[in-house]
Amino acid sequence: MPPRSTPPPKGSFYPPNDATTYRDLLLFEERLKTTAASLQQRKRRYQLLLFQLLVVIAFLLAEVLLPPESSLLSVPYKMTLQWLLPDIYTPETEVILHPYFASGMLFVSVTTLLLFFASGMYSEKIAYANKYVPHANRALRSFNMYLNVRKPPLHSKFYWNPLSFFFPRPAEPNTRPGSRSPSPTPSTPIRNRARSSSTSRPIAPIPPAANPRGELIFSSRVDRGFRESYERYRSVFERKREEKERMERRKGWFGKLRFWDRELVGGGTQVPAMPQTPGRSVSTSSTASRGRGGGSRSGTPPSTTKGGEGIMMKTRDRSRSPPSPVKRTGSETPNRRAGGDTPPSPSRQGSVRSRRGDPGGDGDLTLRTLALERSLELQQGQLGSR
């Protein structure tokens, strides 16, 4: 009785494993990561603008509350007047800024801050950047995908953190993968069993992304072979992108000064392509000719051009018109096609036998040429498929 095949789990997905699917998915992932990165950059710019506005408001508020003698705005004001009118405003002249000047600037700054929030600029430029990734993951949940843009914590980048002595982190419980919870006794109710099993399986947190730009991860319901193949495809793309960015940086003036970054692109040496030697073609041709029964068993290489640049082979006519007659010997008729599969007539058997006995004849060269053409077509097909 044949063994029963295990059915796939319910809810599993098996996307097509081809280069077109990988390319489309990679373009989609790059669009998500590019949009998230641009939103984060815009968020930082507007955060800097908001921080500067708050600093200006705090400074002007101090100018309004402090007495005029200790004003800091009067210092650049006095220097400007001394530069424009040196005869009137001497260094001994005391210059006091009008109190309404600081109050007016404070009013303008506070109004700008209120308009920054009231016009929706904060929610559009800053808050939306924080909501984009959660919204995208909520939409990608139905496709069993998740955009992971989590970065490792800052303390993990330092070998020694002095704050760990004052604020130690709680130690994580060491759970062995082989240890199991004790099985409940038969007297335990079924409801308590279900409750304990549901509470003893915490959801594992998503680890930080290996790529600083983020990466697209798949659910466990997606085929594992597809996930691994796509990760390899993505790693090759990321490597090429990094090499291109490194080459662009080297073209600038700052890249030319980086003498320590002179290694080869990709961190390795380029392996030259191995040329195809004629010996392999000859062995293939001799094997093919031996299978057809018309070639010699000797490994004599075919005729080459001057200097041995390549193999001179006869062009194969694929048209239905009869080929032009070639030079024949003996009683061979000109209507016989070179390398044909039709059995020879009784009148041609003598010429075929004489041709087989003569390894240097024209028939042997024709069959060898056809075998070489066949082997070259097979090699080109294999290279094209790669």
C-alpha cells in the first residue's frame, strides 16, 4: 500500500518562484522603503523648524520678563548703530531697545506656532510619518507581508554602557528549547488546560531589521522555499546597489581623499570567464558522430583559421530547398544530404563503406562539422538559459 501523502496546512500560500515575481515584489518593497525614508527626512526637517520656533519663543519670553538693562537683543542693536553711525553712537553711549520690540516678536512667534498646529502642518508633515508604516503593515496583513523598519537599540552599538550600572535591565528568563511544561494531572479541568495553554505561548517579538533601510518579511504561512529564494534575490540586489553607491561616492572629491577605501568593488577579485576550448567541442562532436554511426573514433581536431582563433564550421542551411552539391568521391550521388537520417540505397552502400574506411574523407569532415554545430547550439542554449 503506497504511503499517504501529507496534505499541506490550511491557509498556506505558494507563490510562483520565478524572476518576474521577485522583480515585481522587489520594486514594490523599494517603493515602500523609499516612501518611508522620504517621510522620515521631511519629518526631521519640520521637527528642526518646530524646535527652532520653540527656542525663539523661550528667548523672547525671557526678553520680555527680564529688565531692559539685562536685555540681550540690545547688544547686536548697539553694534549695528555704531557701525552705521559711529559719530553719534560711541562706545560710551548707552542704547536701550524699545520694550514693544520684544513683545511684538513674541506675539508673531506664538501666532506662527499656533498656525503650525491649526493648519494641519504638524499632522501632515510630522505625525503622518509615524503613521505611514503602521498603516502600510495593516494593509499588507492580508498579503501575509510585514514591513520591518525597526532599528537595533542605541545601547547595543556600544561595547560598554556606564548607565547599565545605575539602571540595569531585568534579566530575561532562560528557557531551554527542549524543556516542556509539566503535563497536567487527569484531575485538572479541561477549561484550566485550555487557559494555561493559551497563556503560556507568548508571541515572539519581531527582531530588528538587518537592513538599516528596512526589509519586507513574510508570514510563516508563505512557502519557505519562496521566502529563501526571494531573500537571496534581494541580497544580490542590495549588494549591487551598495557597490553602485560606493562607485558614486568615489567619483566625488571626498571619495578621492578616502585612501583607506581602495579595495575592489564587492570586496573580492573578479574571476575571468573561462574560454571554451576546442578540445571539449571535439570530444562532444566525436561522441555525437559515434552515435550517428558515420564519424571516426579518432580525436583529430577540425580545421582552424590562421593563428587558431576559432573553428571554421559550415553554415547549416535550414531552408527546405535542396543543398548545393559538394565534392564527392567514388560512386556517391549528389542528391544525398549531409548528415541525413534516411538509410542509404544499396547502390550507395559501397561508397559509404569506403567513406567510413577513409577517416580523412569528405564524409567524415561533414559529419564532424554537423556534430560540432549541434554541440555549439547546445552550449549556446545552456548559456542562454543561465
